[in-house]
Amino acid sequence: MPEFAELLKGYERFREQAYPAQRARFDQLVAEGQHPKLMIIGCSDSRVDPAQIFDVDPGDIFVVRNVAALVPPFETAPGHHGVSAAVEFAVQMLEVKQIVVMGHGMCGGCKASLTQSFSQEAPGAGGFIADWIKLLDEVRTAVADEFGTDGRQAERAMELAAVKLSLSNLRTFPWVREKELSGALKLRGAFFAISEGVLRVLDEDSGEFLSAS
């Protein structure tokens, strides 16, 4: 199919240009393993690639991406806890120094939560999405009460609220909370919209997202 053929063309460019240019870096990562100092939890949206936005080299950031950049609260019930496993690995094994939760503009997951557009669907037709974004129910009511459920103002409020919720959920993980309190780990919230090309960072004292530049 043509889509994969285009990927292969990109791979050829990588092999011809990027790989030789960064061969020393790759050799170092092979020999020494990965030691990123920062974890980014971002959205799966194809328009917001953290490595591109932050212009980093291979090995610099440990990235987890999912619908709406969500972190579930800590729990020990049986299940496949992919995000929790990644947080555990980053904090306990890689010993990252910072975790950044990065939301973004025009987030489909946040909009779906706000409008509850998948709430009645079966798995395969939106049911898995509905179950996942139920994590946002805690903040949806407050956003809907203030801004309604339609329009960019409401969607932006939901996108920013989702970042704050994921940060709050991160702090329910005992080892995350312990390391943050000791100063060994810093949690940050961030927001990026391709419509503006501006990164905003959460100031937790004021609760506002302020331009990083």
C-alpha cells in the first residue's frame, strides 16, 4: 500500500542522512544504554510529536503517548496498566528527574469527553475510547458548567484541565509522590497548539499556562 511505501522512502532518507550524521550518538546509546533525564507523557495525535517540538536527539527523552495524554490514578487491580508501567519504569528504573505532561490544541480525546460523543458505542465503534476518556469525567462537569460543551473555548478549557488532572493522578503513585517531596523528581504541565506554535508551561502557583518564550 502507498502509505507504507512512503514510510520506506523516509527510512531511506534516514539511512542516507540522519543515521550517518548521528552514528556516534547511536553507538553510545548501544554501548551505555538509555539514560534520559526527562519523561514526556503526550497525546497520540499525529500532529504533536514531542521529539520534533523539543528538537531533541535520540536517547534524550522517554516518551509515552496515548489518547489525550492521560495518566490514570494509581491502582493495583488486575489489568494491563500500560501508562502506569511506563511511569514505574521511568521513575524507578531510569530515574528520570522530571516528568512533563503535555496537552495540545484540538485534542480529539478531550473533545470527545466534553461532548460524550462515544458514550453509547460498543468496542470497535468508540467504546474503548469512551472507557478511556472516562478518566476525564472528574473535570468534565466543571468545564461544561462554566464553558458549555461546544466551541473552542470549552475545548481549550478541557485540554488544559486534562493536563492538571494527569498531574494530580501522577501524585497518587507512592514512589512519584515520595520523590517529588524529596526534590528528586519534578512534575510539570505543558500545552502546545500547532495553530500558534507556542509552548505554554503550567505555573502551579497561579494555575495558569504561561508562554515558555
